[in-house]
Amino acid sequence: MRCPLRFADARSRFPIPDSALNALVDGGLQDLDQTRYAHFEELRSYCTKVAGAVGVACVAVYGSDDVERAETLGIALQLINIIRDVREDWDLGRVYLPQDELASFGVIRGRDRGRRNDRRVAGADDVPVRTRPRLPRATGSASHVRSTAEARLCISTFAGLYRATLDRIEARGFDVFDGPPQLSTLTKLRIVGGGLRR
């Protein structure tokens, strides 16, 4: 009962919009039925539901009115998740990378699993091209948070950790079939320290 009670308490104290919560539910239901995305706009719509909505809900708690940047950051982090988790999703029969972009690299739907001999994930570098520009714009939302230094640190830390993950993936040539890159403790401490200094 604690989670429903805490959720009800949060709803009573903060202006968390119903639209964000409904989008989260819709995204979760979509994940139950859909395992492929035809093109990037379809993928972006999914990311908006499952992650952009989280950003919108969070800024209501943190005290910012910069909903657009919060949503943008959520989408960017979800796109990085998708690249990071290609192998895990692949093994579960899910391919989030847009089908039209995979097809342009010669990866044919239904035969995706046979392409693992090429360790580089075909088309995966197209997603970071769209993702990386979102991060500077989105992380600006941390400076607009009016509530607490802890809230600003939370935003900057999440963004920093995901940016470092994307850097590692790119440095590996998008070979994610050996699993997601691991960030060292030192790297994590540097990211947190950078957030504390801001």
C-alpha cells in the first residue's frame, strides 16, 4: 500500500499533469503489443510516452515550468537506452531501431538475428545523430529548476551519465552485442562532482 499512498500524496502536493500519467500508461501498453517501429517519428512518439512524460511529471515536482526541455531530455535518455540495450532487446525479440533505417543498411525484417556477424549495429549511429543535439538543449532545464539544489543535481547527473554512456558506445563503434558499456566508479564520481560544482 505504500506506493499508492505515496503517489496519492505526491498528486495532492504537486501539479503533476494527468496527461503525463496517461501517456506513461499508453506507452507501457504499447510496449506489450509493438516490437518494431517503422520509422523514427513512430519511435519518437513511443519515447515521448514512456520517457518524455517522465520528464514532464518530474518538473512538476521539481518546480520548473520548462516542460518542453524536460520532455526533450526524457526522449534523449530513452534513445540512449535503446542503443545501449540493443542486445537485450534483440534477445527478447524487440527491435526499436527504425525499420526503414535498418532496411537501408540491408537488415531485413524477420532476419535481423542473422546479422550479428557484423558486430557494429547497422543504423545505430543514426539515432545518436538525432540524440546528441537534444542533450545540451534539454540539460538546460536543470538551471531552470526553482526548487532545490538536489533536484538540479539529479537532472545534471542523469544527463551526464547517459552522455558518458553514449560516448562509450560511439567509441566502441556501436558494437553493443557484448552488452552495455560499464561506466567506472571514477567516471561516475566525476560526473556527480561536476554537477555539484555547477
